[in-house]
Amino acid sequence: MCGFLSTFAVKIGIALCALFTVIVPATTADATRGFPDDPSDAERAVEDAAAELVAKPDGPPGVIVVVQRHNDRRVIRAGVADLRTGARLRVDDHMRLASVAKAFSGATALSLVVRRVLSLEDTVGKRRPDLPREWANITLRQLLNHTSGILDFSKEQAFIDALLASPLVAPPPVQLLSYIENPEPIFTPGTQYAYSNSDNIIVGLMIEAATGRSYERALRRHVAAPFGLFDTTLPSDAELPRPFIHGYQRDDTSVPEDVSELFAAGWAWASGGVVSTPEDANAFVRRYVAGRETDSETHAQQFQFIPGGSSEPPGPGTNSAGLAIFRYETRCGTVYGHTGNTLGYTQFVSATADGKRSATVAINAQLTPEPEHNPVRFAELRELYELAVCAALD
């Protein structure tokens, strides 16, 4: 499993969505906030790679890239946001962030650590004694860096069956963890790295226990509002705010199907349910990576990385895992951020350590290294990530 909901994306996509007529994508690039009309060679490489990706018969319908260097921002787009209407992609279009949502639950948790409402050493047993006793001694730190050893609930057959039976109505968040058949950690917590969607569900539940309010409210108060993210929400249902970038999944005959509103975001919740825009995603990662809402001690602990801890799907270059953040060492330099993929969307957000340079990439298709999700096109997408990083660092 590469990201939230990827294990059954093809199955649910084919079973439940309607077909749309395909419109040939168009390619555009536009300068904003002070960039000259003639882009740099690095930006041209991003434009070319994005155009080539959407031009492939099995490529995504659209790509939007935001590259920002200090206060200068360039938006590069290829293809369309909606195959039915041919609408172009815009920075204020809504989209599903998939597992980039884990960075948001991390940001919320770390803001509470700074306020001493939570501690990185708080245990599941202390904050959520209602959860399985096998998890009692697992710490918030281990959840945030995916060293808990807790099985991924979204890989469990019981979860898949429940989702297929009720895609538009999700259960309460705590019930997502009940689909784990064997709660015993697969290794001694803290000794190994294993990416798991369960970790951030528990983080969200610990935030609720510590604050006495819903995770959605805590996210709004401690991240969305102070970060100035006015188009970022955590809905429980399947509806996306208008306008939105339509997400697509190819059926058995390779016809793209619109899967944008196929399942309720509550099935992903704190692990992958956040809805945002390319503009907000870019603004978020700049502040988050720079530690604007944390103190130096907490920020330093967040930036203790586990070699080989790859985000899912992998980001550019060599990946390492920190606390709800990943380090990407590329041929052009090092950035920090998160990736995500879900039915209809694949995401990448990144920034330099000071938050002054950033690169975000969003596509409206699910691409991963897994055979069922077009690993050939994903390799090209991963190269696009690196080209965007190079443009940001140029």
C-alpha cells in the first residue's frame, strides 16, 4: 500500500463510477508575483515534463506545479482539471491531499506539544485507554515517525468490505482502528520503521483527548487559521467544495472515470481526509517545514530522521522519515515535506528548511510504484518532483 485507500482503488473505481467523455488536454504556464515572462531553464524543464506526462495515453489528465522562491511564485500547469468541460487547473481549485494530511495532523500535534497540552512521550494508554492494551506503551513520537509497529487498518479486509458497503457514509474515526484483526504490533515499537495509516488516526484521537474538542476543530484552530489556510478543511462526507480538480481512475478499457466524490473523507480522517488547494498546500508546507508554529526544541526533535524511512509513495531522491515530515535529498539539494496518493489524486509538497523555497506538485490521477497504479508513469512523476525541486532551488 502506497498511500491512503490505494489497495482497492481500482476495484471501487470500476464498481461505482460513471464514465465521462475525454477532452484532449491543453498545456499552459503562467507567471505570477514578479516572475518574468520568460521562465528559467529549470522552469522550462518542469513545463516540458508536465506536458509530456499528460500527453501520454495513460498519463494523468492534469498536472499543476507551484514553484516559489522567497516571494516570487510561478504556477505551471498542463492538461485539465475536468475532462468533461475542459476547465483548466487553478491554484484555488480544491483537491484531496491524501496522505499529505498526515503532515497536518503532525502540525496540530506538535503545536500542542509546544503548548504542553501534549508531550512526544505521551502514550496511547495515557491518552486513549479505550484503545487496545497492546498499544498502551506506544508514544506520540513513535506514531508520528511511523515506528509504532501497528498494522495499517486500511489494508485489512474488514475495512475494505466496510468501505465498499458504505462508501459515502464513514464510521466514527475510532471505529477505523477496530478493523485491525490482530492489534499486536509487528515489531517492538521504536525499533523499526513501517508506514501505517493507523498511526495518524491515533494521533488525531490523542489530540481529541488532550484538547477535549474534535480533531477537526483543533486542526482549524492550531493549523488552518494561524497558517492562513482559508480553503483547507477536513470534511466527513464525499462532497468537494467548488471549484475542484476532478480526480480520475482508468477502467479496464483505459477510459478515465471521474472518482472525485466516490467516497467520504471520513474513511481517511486524520490520515488522509484533508481537502485543500495547490495554493494552500504550498503555503502550508513553507510554514510547516520552517517550524513557524513550534519552538526550536520541538522543531529539532521533528527533524531527527530515520534513514530509509520512505514516504508513500516515495518522494524525490533519497527519503528519510522525521516526525510527520520527510527529508528528500535530491540532486539539486535537500527539501522537506510529504507525499500522498488516493483514488484520483497524487500529491507532493516540499520546502527548504527555512521555508523560503518550495515546490508542490499535484496530479488528478493515482500513480504509485505498485503494478496496479502505473509504475512507469509514476517514475516520470517522481522525476517531475525532482525537477520542481531543482526549479525552486535554482
